[in-house]
Amino acid sequence: MAHGAGPVIYAALGANLLIALAKFAAAFFTRSSAMLAEAFHSLADTGNQVFLLMGIRFSARPADPQHPFGHSRERYFWTFIVAISIFTVGAAVSGYEGIHKILSYRDPDQRLQHPWWGLGVLSVAVVLESFSWVVAYREARRSQAGRRWREVIADTRDPVLITVLLEDTAALLGLLCALTGLLLAWLTGNMLFDGIASVVVGLLLAVVAYVLARETKDLLLGESVRSEDAQRISAIVQQCPDVARLVVQRTMHLGPDDVLAALKIEFAPRLTTHEVEAAIDVVEQRLREGLPHLRRIWIEPGIAHAGTTDAPPARPPDSDRRGS
């Protein structure tokens, strides 16, 4: 997924920057809380694209003595910052503005002014956000593979593209809410609709922030590879010569394409120390060929004890032949 993340982020960054400037101008002329909420929403989204680009750039730095496993988790950290930004800048400000407008909607000074500014800007924003959303959606579809979107979000190990897609989806829904609230406030002369639209935008952003924070938290704590990759690891190891069984498999994503794998393998008991070392080299080579994102592989020879194995049972005795 990472290969398409860059263009998606740049497309979102350009669209959000233009939209944010237009929304702030419209909010100034219309005095609409929903419009101001949308302006802060776009401003937060613009900053978020910068954060995501920083994460991609910093994660590419090589390992050093202080960070022997590299900086791949930078991408997860900056995505978590994006979730915080969405909540604090987007959801909190939108909710505050909406509640303030609801409490003071009877105030004659709170009437809507120059509504065409707001309606025009929001209509243009819908077009620009739709372009950004289509770019992100097309890239995300490549990794969907027939799964439901909920499963895609839960299984992703690269949160950048999903973050942009969720942001753009929330932006489109928020624009429709703001457009509806502004239109109703203009037609009825009641600014209560404007305040309600702002609160709805805030709640929408709060939900997106929660989903991103929850998924990124799991990645920051060290999430294992997907189930299909775990099964692939097990199959590759079991097919290697001189392997009796895979006793323990532990994996952790340090980054989207940077996985640490720690394996305990029971080898054929007749092997000498040097033969075990050679067998380990074969296993490691085949794992790297089959799963290139396994950047760091540690293999410990050992035997299975009760309660220690989480792998398939050992091969039958007649399969224990070198080169099988």
C-alpha cells in the first residue's frame, strides 16, 4: 500500500489547503459556525497531511546505534499525532462553535450574512474533496481483496492511506452537513440549524479520530503479521529440510514493510551442531525469499515442551530426511 501513499497525500494536501483558505474567507463573510467548523476541519486536515509526509520521510532513516531496529515506527507515531490533531483541532473546535451557536441562536447578531459565499465555497469544496477521495479510494481498493472495509482497516499495517481515506470520507460527509445546515439557516432564518450542523461535524471527526487512534495504538504496541502471513511463515518453515516442527512463532511489525520474526524450531535430532546452523540458514533464506518484508529474523533451535508450542504438529518420522 505504501507505494501509492505519496501521491494520495500530496493530492489531499493540495486540495485541503485551497479549501481551508476558501472556507475561512466564507466564514468571515457569512458568520456561520458550520462554515468556521469546516474551515478548522480543513486546516487540521492540511496539517495532518504534513504529519503523514513527515512520518514517511523519517521512517526511511537508516538504523543507528541508538535505534538499532531503525525508525520504521515513525510512520505509526505521526499517524497517532494525526488522530490527536483531528480530535483537538477538528472535533473540539467544531463542537465548541456549534454549541455556542445553539445557545445563542436567538441573538439577532447571529443572523446569517452573505449566504452565497458559504454555499458557493462549500459546493466547490465538495468537488475538490471528491477528487482527493477518489484518488485515495482507488489506492485503497487495491488492498481490499474482496474484504469488507472494516476488515481492511483492522488488518492494515500501513495506516497512511487508510488515514487519508477516512479523512476524506469525513470531509465529504462534513461538507454535506455544513451545506445542509447553511441552506436551512438561510431558508428559515433560524441559525439553530447552523449550530446543529457544526456539532454533527464535530461528532463525525471525533469518531474518525477514535478509529485512527485505536488502530494506531495497536501498531505502536507491536502488532503481529496478518493471519495469512503467519500461515505462510509456518508453511515455509515446515517445508524446509531437517525441520521437525515450528515450535514458536512471534512476529511484530516495526513498520508497514519492516517485520521482526522470532522463531523457535525443532530440528531433526540426528543433526550435528554445524548441520543445525546450515539448516537455520536455509530456513532464513527461504523466509526472506517468500516474505521480503521479514527484515529481521531470529531462529532458535529447541524442542517442544507441553504448553510451549503454538505451531502445527511435527512431521511423521518417515519425512525426516535431508533434502526432503
